[in-house]
Amino acid sequence: MSLEFIKRLNPESMGIIRFIIVGGVNTLVDICVFFLLYFLFSWGVVLANVVAFLCAVTNSYFMNRYWSFTYLDRKKRTWQQFLLFLSVSISSVGFSTLVLLHGQDFAPVPVLKIATACITPFINYLGYRFLVFA
């Protein structure tokens, strides 16, 4: 991909590319914090997942607000927007926590965590793009 091609992309396409990059960073934050807390500090699966989620979602909000979705209207007050962002994100952490709790009979925790980390970005993108930053 040349720089000229990237410069010619419309704002929506650039926003999607940026969202994917931000999502990759946040997925690493989520997985690393989770594994650190779960394996190194022996935290329970739910507490480790929630704390990892809070770290990743806070980072995600600021990166998406100030980088991914800069082409959209940002007139909403930051706290209102953050609460809406948090609401969308809570649906994802709820999903991943349920999978981690009830999926342990079918797959090891690391596999479940990585699987949910691959699924939830799709839920998040739709919510962030069309509800939070619309």
C-alpha cells in the first residue's frame, strides 16, 4: 500500500483502518492484562476479565475519539459520549465474561479469551460508529 493510495482514501475508509489499528492495540492490552492478572497473580477469571476490559476500554475511548473517528461530529460532551461508549463496551465484556465462565468445559481459558477478543470488535465497531460517534 503506497502513501498516495492512503492519502486518497475517504474519511470513512480511513476511520475503518484506524479503528482496526486501535482495535489491535486494545486487544493486546486486554489479553496481556488478563493473562497477567489470571496467570501471574492468580486472580479469578471474572475479576481479571473486568479489570482487563476497563484498561482496554479506557484506552479505546480516547484513541477512537481523537484518532479513529475524527471525521465525525464531536460536539457531544465528552462525559456523555464516554458513558455511551462504556454502555456499548459493557455489552462486549458481558458477552466475553459469559463465554469465559460457561465455556471452560469446552475449551481452555486462553483459547476462549482469544476467541472472544476476535469476535467483540465487530460488536464494538457497529456500536461506536453508529451510536457513540455518529
